[in-house]
Amino acid sequence: MIDSYGRRINYLRISVTELCNLRCKYCMPEKGIKKCSHNDILRIEEFLEIAKSFVNKGIDKIRITGGEPLVRKGVLSLIKGISEIEGVKDLALTTNGVFLKEYAKKLKEAGLNRVNISLDTLNENKYKHITNGGDINKVLEGIKEAKKVGLTPIKLNIVLIKDFNEDEIEDFINLTRDEEIDVRFIELMPIGELKYWALNRYLSNDIVLEKNKELIEIESQDKSSPAKYYKLPDGKGRVGIINPISCKFCDNCNRLRLTADGKVKTCLHSDDEIDIGKVLRNGENIDNTIVKIVKNKPKEHNLEQGDYINRTMTTIGG
Ligand code: SAM
Ligand code: SF4
């Protein structure tokens, strides 16, 4: 599918739940979020039906996310169903990794290709602090298991947070020395009710290159990827830098997002949504809706003008 600005739209991110077993300080308020009505959350069969229509129209890359996707009952059958749709070339999952040890083999068997794991610190106490109680050891075991069963290439997502993890940038980069792993630094975005927290703790990704002069830029095979990639001269893995704030990548944006409550977002930083769940439930034509959605994808976001969205990240999925 080509949108009104000539961009090829081939990537759909699906948030399968707004719920999460962690409470990362920048993503979910400690007491949790105001939940959507249970009836509004799409059923697994509905996610699958919508995914099929998107693939039919040209989506070939799908990512399952959340909230925490591994707390959603039926996620394995959704992954199996999506992996069996003809035309899906890449099926990935973003997870906090806490349940990955238990799920990795089952995910691989269901047809998942690879995982991205969010890990903002390598320190046990700091992890507990930023996630409001999480156990880093479970995540580290999960990463090991994911490698073992071949959910690769593994990518670690690290949100850079001022006065929290800038002193660990080197440690993360060093993980790429001996292992074929991607570590990707992401700038903190002002989203939902925690936007002010994010604005106060924002740190430009420039610091990654400033702290490590050894990094050499490499050409990314995927031109639509928001990450710019680098490597250490003797490194096996890659270091990715994702700058949604300091460097806009709207020109190459190839993605659509389906929220847990059945809305399609054509831009992460816009409150505009199309209720495709309702279209499905009313028995209306989904294919025509998808064509309209793609046609109306905006040229760019207006974050720099202070246009911050209201939804929390957990219903959108990153
Ligand atoms: N629970 C899963 C996880 O943490 O990987 C999947 C959902 S989470 C919303 C997806 C990604 O969004 C994570 O890598 C998380 O760090 C990132 N994220 C959440 N809030 C963010 C924010 N305000 N700015 C930048 N990244 C954010
Ligand atoms: Fe949960 Fe992921 Fe948000 Fe952390 S970033 S609270 S793990 S959804």
C-alpha cells in the first residue's frame, strides 16, 4: 500500500493488551491505568481477522506488543494464526522479557521469528526501581532462552533516562562486542498522563555517540527502520540509535498501529484514530476501511509544537 506521500506502508504493530505485569515509571502510573471496558478489548479471533485483512492489502511485517503481550491469554494462538497467513514475511514480538523463559520455546513453535526485549538498566536494584518491582534475573534468563531457541536476531530496547542510565551506555554497547545482539537506545517520548515525567527526564541520544567515539556507522538494510546503526570495530552485534524527538523519521514511516481496543493509529503522536474493531463488529467492509486509513496517514507529527497525545503507551504498544 502506498500512502498520499508516496510511502510504502507494510508494517502493522498490534497491541494485544493494555495490561502489564510491570509499572515502568515512564510508561504506566504506579497504580495502573484506567482500563478500557472489557468488551472494547478485541478478542483473539478479532485481532486475527483484522490482521488477515491488513496482510491481504499489503502488510508483510507484524509486531505483537502491549502492555505486556505475554500476559494476554491466547497470545500463542494469535501468533500461530498470524504466522500461517500467506504473505507475512516477518513476525516479531516486543516484551519486557519477564515471562520469556517460560514462553520462548512455545513462541518459536507458534511461528514467531524474533523478539525485542526492553531492558533499561543492567543493575538489579535500578531495574527494580524503574519497573516498580521487577526482577531483572527473570529477564536475563528469558534472553538466554530466547537465544537458545533461535528467536533471533535479539534486540534490546533501552530507553535513555536522565539521571538514571546514562552511566550504563558503555556497558550496553559492550554487550555487542562478543554477541550478535542489537542494543538500541531510544529517546524518551512525552506520551499520555506521564508526559511531564518524560519531559523532565529526556536525554538526547547524541550522548551515545559522544560517550563512545569508537562506534562506526553502518548502512542499515532496512531503509524504513527508525534506527541508525553503528558497531564497534571488533563488535559482533550492532548499536542502534532511535531519535524520535531529536530527529524526525516521518519521511520513511511505514507503520500503522492497532490498539488493544480496536483502533488504528496512523501516527503514534496523533490522537486521530479509526475504530476498525467497530467496522469488524458491524460487519462492514474492512478492506475499504484500510484503504481509507492508509490514504489519511498524516505527513508528519507535530511533537516539536507540543502536540502530545492523551493515550497511554500501554494501549498503543510503542
Ligand atoms: N511491555 C512490552 C515492553 O516493555 O517491551 C511491550 C510494550 S512497551 C509499551 C513497548 C516499548 O515502548 C518498550 O520498549 C518501552 O520501553 C517503550 N516505551 C514506553 N513508554 C515510552 C516512552 N514514553 N518513550 C519511549 N519509549 C517508551
Ligand atoms: Fe509494561 Fe512495557 Fe510499559 Fe514497562 S514499558 S510498563 S513493561 S508496557
